[in-house]
Amino acid sequence: MARVLLVEDDPCQLEAREMLFQAAGHDVRTAATPEQARSIARDWQPGFVVTDLRLPTVEDGLLLIEELARTVKVIVLTGAWLDRPPMGAHRVLRKPCSSKALLKAISQ
């Protein structure tokens, strides 16, 4: 079981991923904004952060990834084409991402 912080500004995607990780036995917290994510990460200390890249802009997501990656493994979900992974990202998964791939990223 892992402690997973999910960061997503789309409420439907956030709820679906939260249910997926909970069903797999993970302890999950959610954040809809970079500010919420920073606060939760500081107070709760997750093992992984799974975050969308656009929160609501790419710049918001990149700053969050760079900050959190100093202390936690960050898995980035994106539908955008990237020339290179964001600085500090542990893994980058392309949207749409299967549930199996998402759970596998946490287990590795």
C-alpha cells in the first residue's frame, strides 16, 4: 500500500482516479489546485504524487512537479506532447492512460 496524492483540476478525473487507487488498497488524498497539493504534501508526506500537467496551465503543473519532486516521486499524466520529461518527474504517462498502467507506475 502506498500513500498517493492525486492532483487534478477536472473533478470527474480526480474522483475516478481516487476510486481506482482506493480499490487497489492505497491511502489517497486529493487536491484540485497546486496550492492544495503543496499543503497536503507538506503535512501528509505522500510516497507518490500523481499529477496532471495542466493545472490549469502547463506552467502551474511544471512548477508543482519541480517543487514536489525534491521530496517525493512524481508521476505526471499528460495528453500534451513533451520533448522531454518535466524536471524531476519519476515517470510520464500519456493520457488516456489505462488503469493498469497507472497502478503499475505506483508499484514499480
